[in-house]
Amino acid sequence: MNGNGLFDFDDVVTFFNAIEWSTENEPVEAFDVNGNGRIDFDDLVELFNQL
């Protein structure tokens, strides 16, 4: 998410900071981490749980 090539906490922070913009401008499939068909806070929680 943050482009450093690692999956780390900074990715979760980046997603949190961009979630509203992503919801309006990105394809759902790219950010729907939990697979419920939308970009929402639950995706952020799931991303955090994958750390």
C-alpha cells in the first residue's frame, strides 16, 4: 500500500489515511480485503489482522 515493498504497519496507516479517497476513486477489488464487496473500515481491520 505505501510502496516500500514490505507488508507492515505503515501499510495499515496508509490505507486508513486514504480509505475515503479509495472508496470514491479506486476499484473495489483492489481494496476489499475482507471480500464483502465494498471498501470499508472492516477491510482496515482485516489488513491489520494479517500483520
